[in-house]
Amino acid sequence: MKIQPIRQPWPGTMTGRERFRRQMNSQGVDRCFNMEFGYWDENFTEWKMFRDNGIRSNAEADRFFGFDRIECIGGNTWMSPPFESKVIETRGSSKILINGDGLLAEVPLDGHDTIPHYLKASIVTPEDWKRCREERFRRDDPARKIDVAALQALHPETRDYPLGVYCGSMIGKIRDMLTFEGLAYAMFDYPEMVEDMVETCCVLVEDALDQLLPHFRFDFASGWEDICFKNGPIVTVDFFRDIVMPRYKRIRRKLDQYGIDLWYTDCDGDVRPILPYFLEGGINCLFPFEVMGCAHPGELLDRYRGQLRIMGGFDKIQLGSGREAIKAYMESLVPYVERGGYIPFCDHRCPPNVDENDYLYYLDLKQRMFGLDSPMFRR
């Protein structure tokens, strides 16, 4: 289906690729890079503008709103093959299923967006992990072979948009496999097992990077480490420093060989206790930087000035609190957009409680304040 945009791309004098690279390196740009992280599934049925225009996915929404293009590619760096996903039983308004990570999970029958209630993990003991590693984490699995030529055809060197390389997850996906509680116990009951899991994740990422890095000029690296909540990390700081961070350093060395400076990771919650070790390990950007679980982005951009960049950080609570709150929060971001190394957008998927007309106001305001005709860039 052809998407009829409701908004045109912001005018500019640079390509998106040039703009992104310069903005994230605190160099002069024509305007702010314009992107958003996406929307809850419910938005596609509850927002009239999405329903009326047949918008059913985040990719379609990006085109609908005329956002700047940004892409990322990577290899198969996790369980292969995954566990077979299947429904085990139905209980009232919930269904019990086994997901691809081998977890027994309870999810709503109506399918609305929510964090599943995990009941049981398939991997508990070192024996479980040994069997799973041999069956599902083989480095020589043909599914880990990347079709580089096909990706080059999709993303030629002449592209005008930023392209990133995915650097996987050293501990976040392990959390998915063991569950929050399971990882908390396993760090102390089976520390060698957990470190072997981290090492396995690192090696699979290294293998994918070895296939990709020689063939593309990437503009950034990305990762996913959802291991924090509102009270801090779910792993101990010592564990993160001693076990996880050294693996980041190995990946950082590969990125450095190919001139990739910017490396962001998606980690919700309060990252502050482990942020020094993200930075020491080579991860220098946070995405999408959840404000309620941590702080105003300016707090960390000021504290780690010259070291840290942030993508995201527009408080979704303020986005759902009306136009006055939206404007006040947008104004609080001005010094950081002006300084560089920061791209503002909603600090996670935009929830359906945000009024769709207020969301359009937010997009219009962002363009007025950070677009080509903004006083910030008219110099």
C-alpha cells in the first residue's frame, strides 16, 4: 500500500547522512536530525489519523510523518534456531505460551502491549545451558552467514542516510533467556555459566562484525541491553564492570579499526550506576533514554560533557500532559540540541494516551524550534 504522507520531510541543505554524523559529533548542521522511536501497537488502532490512512507499523508511520531515514543492519547473533513459539493453554483473559527464548510466559489474550509475566525459564542450570549452547548457539550454523552482497545492494555507499551496524547484546538477551529473577540468582549460584553466556554472545557479535565491517562505511553502531529499571541495574555493578565491560572493549576495538565512533545502546531505566562502565567499555550514546527511569537528558549530558551523546529523552509523561507541558519540556532541551551530540525524540514508543492532535503539535513545535528556519541554525 502506498503511504500518503501527512507531513513532508523537513527542508534542509545537507543529506541526512551528513547531518546525522555532524550533529552527533557536535559539529555545525543545517537543522536537527528528525526522527522518532515509534508507537505502541494500540496507537495504530486508536489514533484516527493512523486508522484513516491505513498506517499499521512504525516503518509506515516514519514515512507518514516524513521523518529522516536511518537504517541498521546486522547478523544472527542470538539463539539459532530459537525455541518453537506455541500456546500451551488459555487461562481466563490470558494465554500461556512458550516464546522463542524458551520462556513460559503469560500474556493478555487480546494481545495488547504489555510486558509478559514470565513463569519459568528453560535454562536454569549449567547442564541446561551446555545443551542449549550446543544446539542453538553454534558459531558454524549456516544461518549466521550474512549475505553481504544483498545488503550492499540495499544500502549502497552512495546512500544519503545514516547506516548502523548492530552489535547485539552482551547481557540483556541473557536476561530474556533466564528471566530477571533467574539472572539475579544465576550470577551468584552459577557465575561461570553466566560468564560463558556473556562470552558466547560476544563471540557471535564479533563473528558478525568480521563479516560486515570490511564491506560498509558505517555511520554508527547500535546495541540492546535492557538491564535497568527505575531502581538501577538488575545485575550488580561489579558483575557489569568485571564481566560485561571487557566484552564491550573487544567490540570497541573492532569498531575503531573501521572508524566507527558513535555506539549507542538501548537500555531503559536508571543506567547511572553502570554508565561509567558503558563509557569505559566504548558505548558512548544512550537510546532512547527513558526520563522517568533516570533523569532529564541534560543532567547526564552536562555531567559527561564531551563523552556522552543521547538520542531520545523527550519525556513521554510530558508528551501526554497537554501542550503547555510539551512546550515547556521542548524548551528545556534547547541548550542540548544547540550544543550537539543530542537528537530529541520520545523516550520510548509513544503510548496511546497521548492525544493525536497534541502529538501533531509536538511535531510542529519540534520543527519550529529545531528545523531549518529555527533561529538556532540561521547563522
